[in-house]
Amino acid sequence: MSRLAVIGGSGFAAMPGLQVLDHQQPDTPYGPASAPVTRGLLGGAELFFLPRHGTGHSMPPHRIHYRANLWALKACGAERVVGLAAVGGIGGAFGPRVLAVPDQIIDYTYGRAHSFSDGDQGEVLHIDFTRPYCEDLRQALLRAARDSDLAVEDGGTYGATQGPRLETAAEIMRLERDGCDLVGMTGMPEAALARELGLCYACFAFVVNWAAGKASGEIRMEEIETNVAACSARIERILTALTGAD
């Protein structure tokens, strides 16, 4: 049985259904992780949980300790990692409250520590990133959704933007021309760092708003918060089914 970790995104600073066993804070060469790693039981199976933005959602996307987070999870013994991601919907199938397991990503971020292979740790590493997500874990998430009788979109391209501001309508038009279906701020470098560490990583996205220019009016935080709450129970059901499938 491979040990599973979940990285919680916006709206997931904690997992209500997780029976907490302990908290761990392993040392990393990159400083502390966003928060201590919680080890607990979900559906009777062991799971590690780490809130990406910190316990109080205090870290903006461009200042998250991505390298420390992935290093800490591997040090705790995690082998598979599900990255939860609150995203905006671009494509027609990806409206608010839709759950999705994307299969591709385009990186528009800058100025982040994008690699463990930074010239200070020995040999430079060139990973293959043709398929950025672990297909075994993607398929396991999709099976868990089917077992839970819940609809999840299979595939889609995630556009990772810098944040913390939301995008302009023109920027979303550009992402759409590039082939993006979803837009978020934390998908990279998280996925690439997981690949460098040999972790099986997949993104589990939940759409909390139409992206800029895809609906009338401005994007309101109240709408986002309402949609996060509407998605949370389904996400936890699928993750519980995922742990029970091992």
C-alpha cells in the first residue's frame, strides 16, 4: 500500500473528516513547510495532510514554500500526493462547482523556486514532464469518484498564473487560445517538484468561479466561498473512497 498525502488548497486548511494521530515537522534544506504535516486516518486508512497556504491561509501563491512542502511530505513517508486546487473555469464543461482531474498544465508563473536542481545540490536534473501528472493516481481518483457516484471531469489543461491577483479578461482569452480549460495559481512548481522527488502526483481541481470575462460582472469572493463550501463534501467523499481503494 503506497502512502497518500493531500495538499489542501484554498478552502481546505483542514479536513474535517480526518482523525488526527499526530503532527510532524521534518527538517528540510529549504526551511519549514507551510505548516506541520498532519498524520491521520481517513476512512480508516493513514493519510498525511498539509495546508498549502499555511494554517491561517497566510501565504500568497507566489510565496508558498513549495520545495519545503514536497520535501517534508516525502520525509514523512508519502509516496502519492493529491494537490487540491480551487480554480477558475475557462472551458464550457468547467463551470462553477465542477470537479476535475486535469491531465496537462501550462506554467505562466515566474520568480518562484521551480526546481531542486538549482546548481547547489550536485548534478543538474532534467526530468521528463511530457505528462505532468501521475496517470496511475489520476485514474485512481476517477475510479474513486465513480465508486462514490459523483461526477468528475476527466482531463483538461490547467493554466498556472502568478497571483495573488485574479486575471484580466484579456489574459483569460490568451489562456483559452493556448488551450487552457482551468486557471489557478498554485499548480506550478508543485507538480514539477513532485516529479523531481519521484512522487506520484495528481491535481484534484474544483471550480469556484467562472474566470474573468466568462460571466457578467466582477468575480466576488462571496461567490467563491459559497462554491468552495458546495464542493468540499464531495471532495472528501472521493478522497475517502480513494484511501479505501488501497
